[in-house]
Amino acid sequence: MTPRIWYPAILIPLVAACSTAPTVDIAAEQQAVAAASDSLVAAESAGDFDAAVAFYADDAIVQMEGMPEVTGKDGIRGIYQSYANDSTNLGFSGTRSGIEMAPGGAMASEHGVNHFQVQGPNGPMEVLGKYLAVWRKQADGWKVAALAVTNDAPPGK
């Protein structure tokens, strides 16, 4: 067999083996998103808004019900500050319903239920809502690229 004939027979499989995309461990990435989300919620619950804002991408978009769309960390910090300055806000918690990973493992969506405790006209009340967060994997970890939050009607309405 001459070299011209057998070189392609060896080189083609070698090149093909080297050009395959690396396998992404989707379960591990899903756990990483959940951990980042848990850390974000912990920072929010502690009132550490600088730490919370660090979990957002520089170009993140946030859409809160009844508010204009906000883009970027300064605007997001403003949302947190408005929340902290509103004396009717008594607390917040969230319950994650699920995380769905994109096939390549670089994007994920998280959805769940919000529980806002607010001072109503007749005392404290809970306002339930929903959220959808889009997470993007970056060099410095998983960051929120977009967040949308809606509120259901308060009890009795």
C-alpha cells in the first residue's frame, strides 16, 4: 500500500476524533445553576443587595410587574433599593419549581413562585407571584441574563 492511499485512512478518523465537541454534564450544570440561585436568594433575604446584584450579568434585563424594564446592574440595584425603602415590604421568599437546561449547557431557565409579605390595610398579607429567570454561563460562573416577575391578585381580590 502506498503512503498516499493509507494516510487518509488514518488521518480522517484521527481528525474526526479530535473535532468532536466536549460532552457537557447537564446534571452538574443544573446543580450549579441551583446553587447560584440559592446563593442569590440568600443574599436577597439578608438584604445584601450588592451581593445579590453580583449574580446578574452586566447586560441583564429585569421586568417587574408594574415597573419599566431595567437593563444593567445599576438599574437592578435601584430595584433592590426601592424595595428596601418601601415600608410596606415585610419580606420575600421564593420556591423554585424547576430548572431546564439548554442542550449545550450554556443557558438555563428557572421558574417558580414568589411569596411577598406586605403590610396591607388590615395588617400583614402575602402576595403570591411567579418568576422566570434565564441564566447564562459566563467565565465567572452562572449569571442571571433576564428575570421576569409577575404577581397574582392579592387575597380577597
